Amino acid sequence: MAHEVKWLKPGRLLYVSYQGHQTPEALKACLNDMADQLDTVTYPVMILINWLEVTDSEPRVLQSQPVAIPTHSISTQWKRQWSICNRC
């Protein structure tokens, strides 16, 4: 597995650790796992992302997924804040 997704504080702080070689497929799998966890809550949460264990990645892998997290269940206010963070 090229990632780990778990709650450090259930329903409040989600920890995401990317590991090893990152491909667009591995990134998409992790983002899908993140979305599954985020769909379990109805309020804003914090996400801690650890990229320190990535050994290498394919060129432009982070740009390979233009819509990182499905926003169908996120309020308009949080969509706007996600969009701002997504451009950082």
C-alpha cells in the first residue's frame, strides 16, 4: 500500500501518509480513501498530510488529480475554503 489513512482523533483529525513511489493511480486511490472517511462526517475536519515517506513520484503527479475530494456533501462555505487550500 502506498498510503495510510486513519483518524488520529475520530471524526475530527484525519491523518494521511503517502509512502513509497507515487503514481497518479496511487494518488487517486489515497484520495478515494480520504473521501470515504470524509463522507462519514457532516462537519469540518482537519487533515494532516505526511509526504515525508515518499521516495519518489512520477512527474506532475500532484497535478494529475484536478478534483481531489468530492464536494457533493460539503456545504458551500467549506467548498470555498477547500478551493482556496487546493490552490496552495
